Amino acid sequence: MGKTTVARRVAYKLNMTLVDSDRAIERLAGKSVGEIFNEEDGERRFRHLERQFVESGHSKMNCVVACGGGLPIGEGMMELLKSQGVVIALFAGSRTILERTDRRETRPLLRVENKEECIVGLLDARENVYQKAHYLIFSENRRIGDVVADVIRVYNSSQK
């Protein structure tokens, strides 16, 4: 169970619209995330498109946004996200992330020989930023319904 699966269920239960940042960027660019990354200067361009998406790519009301793992990492991005809504980061260990992503070739940063080592490096580099989210929910070894319930609980408590 990954961020999009959780976000989809949360959006459904809260009667909100689901917006996946990667899919929105693909529509904006007219190409897949992988194709963007394959271009010269691809990751930098993709990060620029992520910033554009956060600044103006979706409604600020009544939506659940599933963000890619690198989206909040750029300079000022977590603060920008937090200024627009409640930021809930899902966290799992490297082994679990490997299991969740190993079946797909849609993660450009994981097109490497040793995916687990890469995931560990990304988690280490991103951990401090992820911890700045409004809430951090661990999804490791948990049923999706429990994670969804926690997301809804913390979201609802933030609205009081």
C-alpha cells in the first residue's frame, strides 16, 4: 500500500477529490515522469514542474493531494505545502518501500543496480524534511484501513 492508494481511500471517505501530483505533472508536460527524467536536465525540470503544480496546479479546497516522495524536498517546498493545507507524510522502512516499488519501473530514481541502497540513501537525505510535515504516520506492517483511519483522524483533528 502506497501513498496513492491511501490518498484515494481517504479522498473517497472524506468525499474529496484526489489529485496525484505525478499524474497532474504528466498531463501538464504531455509525457510520463520517466520521459521527463530521461531528458537532458530531466530531474531539474521535473522538480520545477512540481513547484508549478504546488503553486497553482490544483484546488486549494476539498482535495487530497498525493505527492511524490521528492516533491517536498526542494528549497521551501515543505513550507509551501504546509501553507496550502494539512501535510501528512506516510513513512515506511527501506525494505517495505523496496517491496512496494520493486514491481514497477515508474520510479526514475530507482533505476539503479542496488535499489535498496538507493532507497536507504533517499530516506536518509529526506528524513529531516519529512519530519517537518504537520503529521507523520507510519505505514510499516499496517493494514491499509488502519492507515487510512489514522490519516482521517489527524486531518479531522486539524480542522477543529
